[in-house]
Amino acid sequence: MQVAKQFSKFIFVGLFSTAVNYLCFWLLLDFLHINYQLAFVSGYMTGVLAGFTLNKQWTFKANGKTKGEIFKYCGVYIVSLILGGLFLRSLVEGLSLDPKIANIIVIGFTTVTNFAGIKFLVFKK
């Protein structure tokens, strides 16, 4: 039951972080006409930083030192970013999907990989 509760909180924090991520991505892509891959990375990292404190304190109730955790947290998200970026590229360039739609698919994929990494590598008890 604990895992289900944590996953529910993770999803809630993820929705917030995703909104921040996608808003940044969309603004950079449509208003500043930044390359979709650079907009993706910028949006992704903005969302990661928005979710760290909420996940640490609320989702996983972790009391460890932030310095070590934030490096591990960012490490999980960097691996996920790389996988997500490759997946995004294959959807956009390989399947000719619109980057805005493809990014939503990628966010779904990375949600699962991020939860597993954060739970079992970063905020493990």
C-alpha cells in the first residue's frame, strides 16, 4: 500500500512538474522559435528542479542530506533525459510526429523510469 500511496503522490508532483516542463518547452518552441531538442532539454530540467523538493519532502518523506540526493536525483533524470531525447527524436524524425505530440508520449514513458529510479536509488530507506 505504501508504494501505491507514494506513486500517487509522485504522479501529482509529476503533473505539476510536467506542466512546468511542457509550458517551458512550448514557450521556447513557439514564442522564441528555439530548436525542439533544446526546448525539450530546457523544459525537462526546469520540471526536474520544480519536482525535487516536493518529492523529497512530501512523496518520499526523505530526511537525508540534500546535496547527495540532488546529485542522484539529477543523475536519474539525466539518464531519463537521454532516453527520452532519443525516443523523442525517433518519434519526430522516424515517425514524423509533431514534436508537441511526441513530447507528451515521451513524458509518459519517462514517468515510469523516473519513479523507479527515484524510489529505489535516490530516496530509498
